Amino acid sequence: MEETQYYKTVYSKYWAEQTKKYGYAPYEQNLVRLIKKSSPQKVFEVGIGTGWPIGAALKKKGITVDGCDIAESSVALAKEELNNEDGIWIGDVSEYKGDTEVYDVVYCVRASWYIPNFYRTVKKMVSMTKPGGHIIFDVMDRNSLFCVKQRWKYVKEKYYKFLGIDIDENYGQHFISLTRMKLFLKRNRLSYQCWGERELTHNKDIYNTPKVVFYCRKER
């Protein structure tokens, strides 16, 4: 089975079961606060998943939530969760063909590490955002201890596979250099603030808190 097909058939079903099990945790609550900060009327979520909990929390505040995801079953659930049949669609955000500069906020949370070229995704997000609007996303810091742990796990998986030992494959996650991301944002004339996951949640687990949230503003 090819990797892309794996995500469309198995990955989506797995997360459909997991999202509500995780609950509306402090990390997600902080993300919602950031999205709501500028009092948006219409937002777009890249990698919307099932629409829960982020989209659902925004919808309760009267915000229109559009979005996209590559997983067909997740999109079906998101349409139902957010009562939005036309604004949520199957596909990659690069396929977006609507009017540019439509949304008050465009965000991608808990998904960037599954996107091979996330810098290209951010550029697309900027093109969809109104002047003065916000682009919000989180990435996994490539210098975090979690990243080191995952790289070591990947090496072991390759070694076991070479020996012919069956294992559950860990599909590659994409980690981002914070220095490179900050330079990218400056070159694209985006002002920003950023916070680490532990700073937002007060979680003291240094091994499993690799996320960094960027809150960017598009010039008017």
C-alpha cells in the first residue's frame, strides 16, 4: 500500500476515533484563544480533520469555519460537525481555487509535521488571508528532545527491517528548524510571535513537548 493511500484509508479512521478521546486539552484551548484573539468572522483550517475540537469550539462562538483535509472520512465528519457542506472539501490546500485574501484567519494546527513542504503551505495560507489578518500554525522543533527520540526510533526501525523483523512502521514526521522558519517569515514580511508548547500548557515533560506555535500577522 502506498503511503498516500495509507493516509486516506487508515490514518483518517484512526484519528476519527482518537480526537475525542484526547479531549479539549489545555494545548487546544490555547490554540482556540489565539484564533479568536482578533475576533474573526470567517476562518480556514488546513488539515481540518474531523472538525473537533478546534473547529467545533470556534463554531460555538459564531465563527464560520471552512477547511480542507486529504482524508475523505474525516472531511465527511467535519462537514457534519460544523454544519458546513460547501466550505469544507477533500484535498491539499495548494488546490484551493477560490478568491484570494478571503479569510480573517488561516490556521494549520496539529498537522504541519505530516506536510513535506510546509513552507509552501504557509505561503498559500498567506495568500488566502485578508490584509491585517492572521496566519497561525504549529510546528515540531527539530532541536527538541522529542525529535532526537524519533530519529533514533527511525534508525532502529530501518535496522529491524533490514534484519527482516516485522515491526509497525512509523511514517516519517517532518520537523522544522525554528531559525529557518523565523527567517522565512521575515523574508515574507510577516510579523510574528511564537510560544513553546511547555510555555503555553505549563507541561514540564521536556521529552514530549516539541511543538512551537507561531502567531503571524499579514501586513495591510
